[in-house]
Amino acid sequence: MTLAGIELRYLVDQISEQVQDYYISNIYGITKDSILFKLHHTEKSDLFMMVSTSGVWLTTVKIGQMEPNRLLKRLRSDLLRLKLKRIEQIGAERIAYFTFEGFGKEFILVGEFFGDGNILLCNKDKKILALQHSIDVRHRKLRVGLEYAVPPNSGLDIFNISESDFNDLKTTDLISAKWFGRTLGLPKKYVEGVFEIANVDPKKIGNLLTSEEIKKIFEITKKIVSDVVSGNHDVIIIRNEKTEVFPLKLGTQDGEIIKANSFIEGLDTIFTENIVKKGKVVQSSASDKKIKELQTQIFEQGKAIETVKERSKNITNVANSLFEMVSIGIISIDDISAQEILNKNNAKLINEKGISLIVVQDEKIKINVKSPLQSIASVLFNEAKKQSGAISSIQEIKEKTEKKLEKFQSKTESEKDLILVTEIRKKNWYERYRWFFTSDGFLVIGGRDAASNSAVVRKHLVKNDKIFHGDIFGSPFFILKDAQNAPDTSMNEVAQATVCFSRAWREGMYGVSAYWVNPEQVKKSAPSGEFLPKGSFTIEGQRNFIKSENLKLSVGIIPQEEGHVLTCGPPETIKKNSICYAIIEPDGNEMVDAAKKIRIEFTKIYEEITKKISIDDFVRVLPAGKSQIKEVGMGDLQKLEFTDNEEDQ
């Protein structure tokens, strides 16, 4: 499917609006032509943006990597943590600039969505730093170190056409549809649609069109462009010999017609299908190549065995012939009669640099010509035995290769073609922060860093909440929602979480207290003449202290309506609300290593669910600093599920 310039304008406008103030939290290489950007916002749900040589769109699925992407390492190095400041289309071209800024740096990612497509990374001056593939043609050159240059413009600006722009159509001797497509840069589906709606023969020569027909073509084109760009859509997916998505109906459409909720959703469906289909071809080709390689190895190993067998047999025959020489009175290998017998057995005596050798089937065996024939025969028998030993080694290697081939071929086609496509779960608003539900069912949210600390208080602290802070520098704020009737168990759990997610965990500081206050005691601006760092607030009035007896947290998988989610909080509540849990304490492994260990343990308990949760999610829920696993088990919800199943039986 080819993306039109007018469709790109709509996509750029729509995506630009949605990605405001988002930054790049991760980048995934899907294929050599497709890159997935994970966009994060401190207050909104994550977005996933696919940039491919086919186009750009927001996606609801994550596809596993199917082949290496040469740009991935460079993009991760330069763009991670940078904000996506703006997306802009270059005129009416099928080219988009993605500008990323942050930490005093600025980069421009260029997506070219025409022909074979291209993806390029440039600095703020548009000097090319990396690109998918170089171009060297008459009108432009693209390679690392050069300034990025757009292709020469050969048509009209379709977003600003006037009726007078169609005057050339009145005089051209080209077929009218061909002139129309070339001049306006529209793909075939739009050309055919415009002429069908206008009820004009697309094969008619331009200078044979009437003024009314040309006016009709102009007006319909103007309306279609306006509808596509403005989002006045009635999106359909057409499946026939090829599958395409249309932002609106363009004349008669043959094939299966499926309604889509939006153009971006339709693109996500079709482009994702195309990527997966291409990935299957890539994987299938790789499988076929591997099978052929293994089959070639087995064939060559078989040939080697037969060659060595034959050589061993020939050497043995030559050794036996030496005993025959003795029986007929020949006593020296130098004897002419001995030479004749050797020749009959496809062997010969040679001398190389003063060393005597018997050559049997290209195998050179060193001998002493002055030795008795029986001694020379013994040397040959030893060589034959050595050759037989080599047969066993080659046979062993061949058997291993055959097992490898058998194992590879035993995979079903679905296994060979398996590409991991997972739906991106729509997250609850509180999942952008630290969160858990207390043993009594109260929601708790807390800050991860200065920005989210500020957002938690400024956006979500309301009447009837209680806000917690550790009695230590470097503590997050935690909010117990709707806490006017919260029992002591919930209050103690929030206090424990507040301390554990503070600097106390990283430094192993036991016995730290947390305190809580009411919302009206939190002042969001500094007193006159003072300054508050980002994420900090002034507390007025009485503080209610709760001592945290220990530094213990638990990571757990919590079932929700749309699947399962990972969280971390006090052990009692996580154990109660989870299907599996891991209790952790300070010290031990760095965050990534601790996350990997917990994921491995959860996989042993519930593999199908755990494998859908990325290692990044495990790292994200852990407190800053080292952690060690103290206990792993099945959560109460999982035990309850098993009990219910047993009762049903």
C-alpha cells in the first residue's frame, strides 16, 4: 500500500497533536525498514509510534524483532530521553521531519515514504549522521556527512490548487488520468476515484476534455483533499488481490469492505499485517537457508566418510601386497618388481626433499626404504588404522548434524513463522506512577522522580486524601486516595512504601519514619523570598508520624480487566492481591539483574503471563538501588483460583 501526500498531512497533524510533551523512553527495531518508538508522558498513557518506509502511524500492537535494523543502535544512543518537539510534512511531499530536543541537543529524523522509502538521522543543520541506505542519482546524493536534500519538486502543491492550475490539462496530449496523477502526485486509487466520481473517462486525452469535465475534476479533487486532511473520514479497508485502507470511499470498490474506526487504526491494521507478512518471508527464508546449509554439511560429511573408508581400504591393500612380495622373493621396496606391484594397487614410491614416501590415493606415508617389507607393511597398517579412527570422528559429527537438522525440520510451519505480536494494553491512569492497592482496597499512588512527584501532588491530591512523605531527604510523596475512613493497616502500608521507595532503601537505613498530613496542609508554592525545587512542597501544621519497622517490598503480578499488570508495594497487600509475588530487601543485585531474577522465578510459576511482561517493566517497579529476593510464592488470588477450580471439578 502506498501512502498519499494528503494522507501524510492528516497523519502528521493528528500524531503531532497527540505526542505533545512526550519523550522517547525506548526504541525497538522491528525490521530493517521499521522502527517502533515508545513515547512516555509523566501524566498521560504511553504511546507507540511506528516509523517505517511505508509511513508513520500510532500502533496498538508491539511486534517482536524479525530482523536487525542498522539504525537502531545509533537512534538509541542519540534519541533516548529526548522530547518529540514537532512533526512536519515537507510541502506536499511524502516526507516527514521528526524533531527531537533535550539536554542541549537537537536531532531530526527524516522519513521518506515514497519508492523504496528511507529513514535518516540528521543533526539540527540537517547533516546526515546515519541512514538506512545511501542514494547517488543525478538529482541528489544521500550519504553520511552530506546535508540532507529533498527530491526536486515536479508537480503542483495539492494543498493550494486553483482551477487555473488545470489549464494545462486542456492542452496536453497525454491521457488525462496520467497527467492528473503526475501533476498532483496522487496514487492510482485517488486518480481512479476522482475520475469515477466525476464520471469522466480516465483514458480520454486531456485536450479532448470539455471545460465542464475539467471543472468537475477540479472540484471533486479539492473536496477529497479537504476531507482527507480535515479528518472528514468514513474509513474503510478493502481486501481483494491487495489490501488497502481508504480514509473515504472513492467510487466503486471491489472486494471485501471492512469499516474502521479511524484512518490511523486502519493503517495500523494493514501496515502491521504487511510487516508481519514480510517478517514471515524473512524468517522462512532464513529457515530454508539453514536447512540447506545443514543438508550440505551432511552430504559433505558423508562424502568425507566414504573417501576415508576407501583410502583406508587402499592402504590396507597396499600393505597386504608387501607380504605378497615377500612370498615371491622380493626383499626390497626399491625393486622394479615391487614398483610394478605398487602401481597395480594404485600406489607409488616417491622421494621429496630426501624423504621416501608411499603415495596411496593422495595420502603420503613416510617410510624407510631400507626397512624390511614386513616393517613397511606394519607402518601402512598403522596408517590404515588411523584413517579408520578418523571415520568414527567424522561419523560422530555427521550424526550431530543430522540431529540438528531433524530438530530444525520437526518445527511446524507455524513455529517457524511465529512472530510475537502483542496488543499494547491500555493502562489505567495511575500506572504512570508508583501504585498499589492496600490490603483494605484503597488506591495508593506515588512519585517516581521529581517530575512525577510534582504531578502526583498537583494533579491528583484532592479533599479526603492523605499525603505521605518520608522523614528523610530524598523521599517521594505518596497519596492514599479517599482515605477519610482508612484503617490503620492501610496507613501503615503507605508509610512503609513511602520509606522503602526513598533513599533509605538504597543506603539500607532501617528505622526511618514517614508522616502523613491532610491535603490543605500542602502548599504548592514557596513562601515569599524562598525557592522550592521541582517536586518539592511546603508542609504546614502538625505531622503525624508512623515508624516503618522494616525495609521490605514485594513485586507481584496483579490481574486486571484487560490482562495482568506488574506492581510493587508492601508484602502483605501484594501477596493478597497477586497471582505470584517476590519479597525483596535492600542489598544484593543491581536493578536490572534483580529484575531478571524475579522474572525468571515468575516464569516458573506462570510462564504464559510472565513472558508478556517486559524486563523493562520489572526494572521500572523496583526501588532505586540494589535488591535481593527473600521469598517467592503463589499469591492468594492464584491459590483462590486453584481452589475454585478444584471445587468445580
